Amino acid sequence: MKRPLRIILPLLFALALFSCSKEDVEVPLSSLAGFEWTFVKSHSGSISAHSGSIFFINEGTGFVTGTNGVIHKTTDGGVNWVSTPNDTQADLHDVKFLDDDFGFAVGGDSGCSGDDCEVNGQVILRTTDQGNTWNVVYEGDGAVFRAVDFYDASSIIAVGRKYHFRNGELNDDLIIATSLDGGATWSEQIVSQNQKGGGQEVIVLNDNESIIISGNESKIYKTEDRGQSWRLIETGLSTPALNGMKVGENIYIGSRVEGLIKSSDGGETWQQNGLAGRTATEPNAVNAIYVSTQGVSLAFGIGYWHGGDFGSHYGSINISHDGGQSWESYHELQDINESLSEDNSIYAAHFPNPNLGYAISGGKLLKIKRITERD
């Protein structure tokens, strides 16, 4: 692995200050490892620093979810944002679309504070008009949905965690909710009791199979019958799994400490795919991943700490051009317009096509554009 490099070099900093005006919509960072990195400056509206997920239908139209039921929409690549209306105040942790019109957002709250506190519980929202309006199609109590995915336009699955007191202790159950009628009605079931962290991610593999990535214990649950039955698969990870994605016949999972793991047999067995064995001083959380069919891999996460006792984290980007065998790591990603106290960690990313993607960094939108082919 190459030594971490700074993305914001003094020369780049000076050039950006002299070349960018208030009217500029993109602040260039640098061109590194075959990609151009740019912070998109919003002219109207904004996304929250506590955004939960991001999904772009195409190069221009995208969505970012946040706390208190917020769903932001842009139609010009993040230059302008509007908040789309819905009827929930719950935090929203994931948003996905099957096509340009049809999508779901999921979330929930497990607790609250204040004299008039009302716990929102789990919630699923649906849109059928390109995300202009969202309707609550499912609500519950005492749970949080973390992710959603599609078998097809009729069959949808959401996963999360439900809280229970058992034997005097608070425990998590891994739960799912499934719909067979396009999201009009839902059925909820417990996949595993006392599963710490519940369900963190769900990945549909084919017409009948899907896997759930559990939270704190990094286990996999797999179904071959669209969620009617599940079986446990051990991943070998000892730290929390955070996210995952399927590319062709391969499945990738990012973890908090142990980098990436990969399965080429439908999740039955797993192998290390890089970024593991980092030292205590090196960033190692992989919060979001993107892997293309051309062998290009990007892993996003938390970079170095800076600014002393009242500082924050840089963003971290790891890039591989050989299927994860070797990585170039950049752990000091920063928007030059932000103060030292503003966080630049990257918590979510999405690529509408292999050559363009977006990530959420400290309440800002980071644009990632592939500009060169590399051997």
C-alpha cells in the first residue's frame, strides 16, 4: 500500500482560492489515481451534515436523506436542492430507486427526549413520481429500518433492528419487512433474536436470493425464497460490517476496522480483499464502497483527525485499479472552504454510472468523475 498522500496541497489551495468565485458551482480538489474530485457548491438549499444516505438516478437527479424525515432532491447534480414533502419526522437511513419514478426511503427512531417526546419507530416511504412527493406506506413501534432493496417492482425488502427487554436486558432483534404488492402492504418478521446491531444492509442477489449484513457482529443471513426462511453464514469479521454491494457474481462488504471482504459464491464463503491490518494511527473505517465491473474499487470513510481538541476528521478515499489487490489511500480530503471544526468524513456514496459518482462529506456533496483509464 502506498503511503497516504494529502489531497489538498498548498499549491492546489492557492490555485483554488484565486480561480474560484462565488458563482462557481464546483471547487476542484485534484485529479488523483484517474479520478477528478470536486466539491459541489450549492446555490440554493443544502444537505444536512447528518445525512443518512445518497442515491442518484442519473448524472443530474439525486436524493439525500437526513434526520427528522428530510429527503433532499436535486435535478442539476447538487447545485440546487429542495426538500420534498412527506409525513414522517423519523430519521431516514436509506433511499433507493428501481427506476426513474419508483423508489423507497426507510428509517426510524428508537428513542427521543423532552417532555413531549414521542418515539417515531420504524417507517417506510414510497414515491411514484420521481421523488417529488413521498407517502408513508408502513409504520411500526420500537424499531429502525436501516436499508431497503428490490427483487422486482412488486417484491421489496427492508431490514433493521427492533428493541426488546429480555431477562432484564435490552436486546436487538434483526427484523425484516417485505412487500409483495409494490409497497402497498407489508409483513414484518424477526429473522434473528438477540442479534446485536440488527440488520445493517440488505443486498438482493437474484430473483429469489438475498443476504442481510448484520450490524455489530458482522454475520450474514441468506435466503433462497425471498425472505420466507433464513440461514446464518459466518463472515470471519470480528468488527462491525457497515455496508455492501453486488457486482456481477461478486459481493463486497466494508467493515469498521478490517477493510473489505469479498464473496464469489453467493455469500457462502468470504476472502479478504484489501485495506485490512491497518495500524492504530491509520484510518480504517470503510463506510461506503463502489466497485465497477472494470476492476476499479473505491472505499470511502473517516480520515485523519486534525484541529486539536476541538477539531474534526478529514475524509478518506481508498482507490484500487486491480480488483482490490493494491490500494492508493488519501486520508486528508478536505473542502478548502470549511473550518477546522467541520467534519469531512465520508459516510455514503453512490455511482449512477461507472464514470461518475457522488458522496456525502461533512454536509457537502463530493463529485467523483473518472477521467483516465489505468493499467
